[in-house]
Amino acid sequence: MSLLFAALFYAAAAVFVAGLARKIVQYARTPAPLVIPTTPAPRTRSGVALRMLREVALFESLFRANKWIWLFGWTFHVALALVLLRHLRYFQEPLWEAVALAQPFGVYAGFAMLASLGGLWARRFVVERIRYISTISDHLMLALLVAIAASGLGMKYVAPTDVVAVKAFMLGLLRFEVEPLPSDPLLLVHLALVALLIAIFPASKLLHAPGVFFSPTRNQPDDARERRHVAAWAKE
Amino acid sequence: MAAAAQVQAPPLKEYPVIPILQKDAMAGSRPYVAPEKVNEALGFPGKLVEDWHDRAIAKMGELLGKYRSLRVFLDACVHCGACTDKCHYFLGTGDPKNMPVARQELVRKVYRRYFTLAGRLFPKLVGAEDLTEEVLEDWYRYFNQCSECRRCSVYCPYGIDTAEITMAAKEIMDSIGLGQKYTNEILGKVHKVGNNLGLPGPALENTLETLAEEVKEDTGMDVRFPLDEKGAEVLVVTPSADFFAEPHVYSLVGYAKVFHAAGISWTLSSHASEAGNFGLFIGSYEQMRAIAKRVREAALELGVKRIVVGECGHAWRVAYSFWNTLIGPFDFLDPRYPAPQHICELTWDLIRRGAIRFDKEKNDHRIVTFHDSCNVARGAGMGGIPGGQFIIPREIIRAACNHFYDMAPETIHEHTYCCGGGGGLLTDELLELRVKGALPRMEALKAVVDAHGVNFMATICAICKAQFSKVLPYYKFDMSMIGGVHQLVGDAIRLGESR
């Protein structure tokens, strides 16, 4: 079992890294032949960096669009970040200060994550417009995230596992050594689903994460009258 | 016009309400397909080619390699729904395929099927679909129900711009012989004659002479409307509607009066007698560049020092955002002025320097509001300052009029609603779409009409002017409520003592 999960994680990580690298290279290499920033567009590169920061950290455009989606979406992402920070403890010895500090918040964040996923999912049923645009994979993605969060919280509150052994297993993976993994069903489900999420990242809508940084309407400065932007394919 | 008479405007509501979905409500809205000769003149296949499926997919692959916007936008959408209530055509029709995300999905589902692993392996799961005849038909219908106004892009957390996807779809359709008649006919005219209306040089000359005579009668002043005058300081490139259509022509008179009052020599060009550039609407870089080139050629030929663009929304986007790239560098122009410059930038500069003055009371019969045109608002700038495209036209109006009221903040500036006729949809067979698409703007207008007695909506776009002239009556407004910013300028500007 330990061997199987070790293989699973290596495979998932390999797919993640290779797939994501391929997409990022593809985005970076595809030219943006015309200047198409959307108003309000900053006029300088530093302005663009600030806009991108607001977009990624605060979801500025989404806030302007729809307060409910923003509330659920932003809460989910912040909670996820805290949960990931908390989980770093399984991969380092000794811990970073931030990781140690994040431990209690990470637990609350787990609940916030579940609640916000519930909100996002409810919208897919309740709001007619969003029901119309939802595909099976949209529902499955939410199901996957809910299952991961629920199984994680389940281990915290219902059926604890031997976290010391889990940590030893994870630290072992980093050294390319396979340590014994506890075989609690909840843990195995949790880990299998996480591996699945990692593996499908580069082939799914999770590509919005790298995509936002390459979005020409957000990452271009409004400097078209000052600078020419001729793409290689458009040269005469 | 029997069909037009049947078009019913939706009722104006006190508060905007997001409509209940009405599936296929606009499935019947479909512009005429371009005739063979029209397509062929542009280098497109005359009619739908035999192997359209393979060629469409190949074209999609080509565009994915040429445009990062398309590549990223097709991957990044998470179906969050932020855009679903942002499109004026959706708000006016309730057709779910007019929700930006649903419109994008028409292309995205094909992209997934042919260009992604998940779509190849599990099409049902991820919403991937083959490019069938039905899908192509949906493309033709619904990408001709997008005015490329980019309002959805303002609100998308990833900045996904449906206009980029609409342009790609139109480019693919043109490449397999499924061009749209109105747009492609206009493209043919501009290549052949130099403007969208197909007005030849002599007709232009006549029109301008008549205008000069009319202004002389009105004011007693010899305001000139020069054409092809070598050595003029400024070349004015303006939408050809300004030469003959109402209310457009009043703005042309306004430009002429500004140049007259400021003592700046200027000229129009018969070679580049069109600011509009429908190459944008069909997403064709080559078409857009070829049309823009006429402006560079005219400027060089006439030896002007500045290029100024008249009141036209998409033309200003192309000029401001694309000209430097397409036909630059403008190193032959006077570096003290932005190249190109908008007529509003020029007028505002003169106002600030005290070079032109107004008798504002001449506009006292007007209570004015301003409609931000989508391409100016979201795809261009003015004055080199953030939000200049919102500030400058309003400041000009305030300088020329005593009564000005803005519409509701969520309907102006970058949140502005399209007039309903942009993107190459300003054609009679799409009248139902155009009337319904104007609904959000009409609701915002009604609010200021009721609250402040607004009786004039100024704008700086030829398409907006033509569209509103047509659809205002459907909403029980007077069609003469719409006009240009330079119409207001022209009516109040001091021309000096008549001799």
C-alpha cells in the first residue's frame, strides 16, 4: 500500500509539473500581437504588477461583478491557501515559523473551505443562469474538493490517523525513500483524491491559475500610442 | 420594412432586472450571408467550402498559435457566472446563448474536443463537442449577436474578453466562406473607394461644398471644409457617416468650426475618407492593417504634421490601440502631439488654452447626458491620463453647455452598455436584436429623462448615433435626442466677428 501511494504521488507530481510547464511555455510563446488591456488599464509596468496583485489577492474584477460569487470564491481560495500552509508541516522538519503559526487557522480554514464550496455548489443548482452553464465536470470538480476537505476534517475530528507516520512517509517521498503509510481508509481516500486533483490540474479548468497571469486584458499596460507591439508573424 | 414594424421593444422597467432564461429566444436572428463576389473580393472563399469542417479546425489551430488571448481565454474559464448578467443582448433578449460564457462555450466546446486531452477522451464529461453543422449554425447566429463591446471582460476574474473569441469565430467563418453580408460589403467598399459608404471623391467634394455654404448661411462666416489640401497642418480622418448622415454631419460641422476658431489649417482626404475599420469586427489583422494603411499613405502624401480622428468608437480603438503597431511608427508627424490624436483631445486642449470660447446659452434648450461608447470606454484612452476618455468628452460638454447630467454610475464609464448596434450588426435584418440590445441603455436614459428632463444624449461614435436614431423611437423617445459632442461644440462655439 505504501509503495502504491508513493508511486501514485510521484506519478501525479510528474504529470503536474510536466503538464503545467508545457502549458506555461505554450502561453508564454504564443504572441499577443495587439494591445488589448481592458479599462481601467494602468499605463506602466509597475501599474500592471499592482493590478495583477489586486486581481490575484483580492479578486477585484469578480468583486465588481458579483458579490456572492466573490464572497464564496475569495473565501474558498484564502481558506485553501491557509489549509495548504498548514499542510506544509508534513513536508518540512523543522517547521517554518509561518507554518507553525498557521496551524490553528488552518483548521478553521478547513471549515471555511467546506462552507464556501457549499455556497459555490449551491449556486450551480439554485441560480438558473449558472445551472445553464454548468457542465458535469464543474460539479465533479466541486465534489472532488468537498471530498478532500471533508475527509481531511474527518481525520481531524472523527477518525484520527497517525500523523507522525504520515509525516515520515511524506518526508521519505522527498528523499525518494518509501516509509510505511498508515492504512486508515479515510487517509487513503484523502490522499488518493489529492493525487487526482494534482494530476488533473494541467488538463482542466484549474488552468485559470496560471492563465490569469497571461491574460492580455489584464497584463498589458495601456501604452499603445507610445510603444509598437509587432508580433513576429505580423511583420511585413 | 414590414418585418421591422413587427419588432416590439421590451418594456422599460424602473430597476434593471436580470431576465429569466428564454431558450432559443433569438435563434431566428441571423444576418444575411455575404454573396460570393463580396467574399472573393476580400480573398475569402465565395461560399461555404466542401471541406469546411477540416479547414475550420485547421484555422482554429492557426489562430491558437497566433493569439495568446484566444489560447488563454479558452483554457481559463471556470464557469463562475460573473459575466452571465453583463451582456446587453442577454439582458434584452433572455436568450441564454447571449450570456458571454455561453457564447464563448460555442467555440470552447469545439476547442476542447479537438485540442485538449480531456475533450478527446471524455467529451461528455467536460462539455466537448464535434464541430457539426448545427454548431456552425449556432456560431453564425450567436457570434453575430455579439457587438464585441467587451463589457463582460471588465468583470471576468481572468479578464476573458468575449470579443476576442467572437473575432476568432468570425475569422474562422470567413475562412470557410461563411462571411456576413453587411460587414464584408463594407470592407469591399473601403478597399475600392476609400470609405464604408462608397462615396467617391467628387461626391465628397460636393457634400463638403454644400456644408460650407450652409454654415455661411447660418453664421455668415467662411468656415472651410478642405479636401486633399497638401501642406495642411492636420489630417482629419472621420467616419464617412459624418459626411452625409444625421446627426453625424453636425459633428463634422463642429470640427470645422473648431479648426476655424483656433486658426489651425486642416484637411480631409479622399484616399482615407473613413476612420471606421470593420477589419476589427471580423478579427482580421490583415484587413485591419490594409484599411489603416490608407491613413498612413494619405498623411504622407498630404505632408500633414498631425492626424486627428473624428467621433467614431471602434475607429478610436483601432487608432489609439492598434495604429502604431499596424502602420507606425509615426516619426514623420509633429512629436509634440499624440499620434494619433482624438478630436476631443484637440478640442479640450484648445479650450484649456483659451484658444476657443463658447456662448453656452446657445445650448440652453438642451439638457444633456453622455453615452460612453464601448470601444472608447474599454478599448482606448485619451489625454494620457487614467480615465481620460471619460473625463475629456464630459469636460467639453460642460464647457459648451449649462445643463449636464450623467446617467447611473453602473451604466457609464467602463461599465457602459453598448448601444446595441456595434461590431458589424448595424443592419436592418438584425433590427429585433438591435432594439432589444438597446434596452439597458434605454432604461438608464429614461431614469435621467424622468429625473432631470434630459433631452439630448451626446456620444462620440458614428455607430451609436446611427443605432440610437433608429431604436430611440421604439422606446418612445425622439430620435433627434441623439447627437455628437462636437454638435454641441459647433452650436455654441464663438467664431469671431462676421465680416
